[in-house]
Amino acid sequence: MTIIYDPQQHGALLLIDEARQRLFSQHKITLGQQRLADLRCFGGGPEFIKPSQREVRYPCALLDAWAKKRNSKPILAFVPVKTAEKCDRQVEE
């Protein structure tokens, strides 16, 4: 997907380390540099901009939107645990 960057709409552009710090401080998401690189390569991560071949920037608004969407998904389906039924028998001593 191609992003047309608008500073008024998308906010500041963050470097990779700044994006990681923002994800942790504001959204409690911990991602390493390699994990962000994997998400850029294979998809599923926050949208980014490549001003040059070696540079990567994350717009603040798009980073926050991705984090909110990611945090709104349930981590795993809750399965209620069956409780043991009471036994009416008395234990003989």
C-alpha cells in the first residue's frame, strides 16, 4: 500500500528506535528492531515510509492506529474451566 505522507494528518516521522519507544511507552507493546523489520517485510506491522533505500520512518498517527488495532484484538479465546462437582458421599475413616 502506498502512503502519501501529509504532515498535518500523520504527524511527525519517527525513526525505528523512536517508534519502538513510543510503542512501549504509550501502548505497552515491546517489539525489537528485527521484529519490526520482519513485519515490514512480511506484512502485518505498522505502515511506514521509506524516504530512501536505507531509511525507514513511521508516521506517529499511523503507528498509534496500528497499535490500537493490535491491542483491541483478543490474545486468545477464553475457555471456561469446569469446576469439580460436589461429592455427596462421606469419606469413611
